[in-house]
Amino acid sequence: MAAYIIVDVDVKDAKAFEPYKQPTAASVAQYGGRFIVRSSEYEVLEGNWRPKRIVVLEFPSIEVAKRWYDSPEYRKVLPIRLQHAVSKMILVDGV
């Protein structure tokens, strides 16, 4: 069953964040994942949630998503995101 990582990310320094993008995309693909959404355009239908940018990644399963997140490839660039962005991230099972 597919699994999804949903991220609400607020990049604080776009230039410093740039080296995070390509290696992250390559590592997602390496683990069988793909980007479903990468956008700062949205419409709030309920509540007061105001994300800066939403990213949704799809993986074949929760186990694969966790392997990607804990992978050496992703762990190498994760400090860039942690240093130059504020994020909220969840992992959910698909239907």
C-alpha cells in the first residue's frame, strides 16, 4: 500500500537551501518514491492553516518511506533543510 510523506516547509534562506534539492530528489527516486506536490499555491477550505510550501511524496509503502528518510543518501543533505528551513512532516498510510 502506498504511503505519503507530507511536509509543510518554510525555507528561510533559498540560496543556502538550493544544494538540498537535487540530492533529495535523487534519493527519493532511488527509493522508489516520487513527488506528488511541490507548491506554495493553495486555497484554505477550513481552519486557519497557512503553510508556506507543501510537499507531498509518495512511496510504495511506509517501510520504504522510512528507509528513505533514514538512508545515508538523505541523511547527508538533511542538515541543510534543518538549518535553512522550518518544517513539519508526517508519514501516512495510503488507501
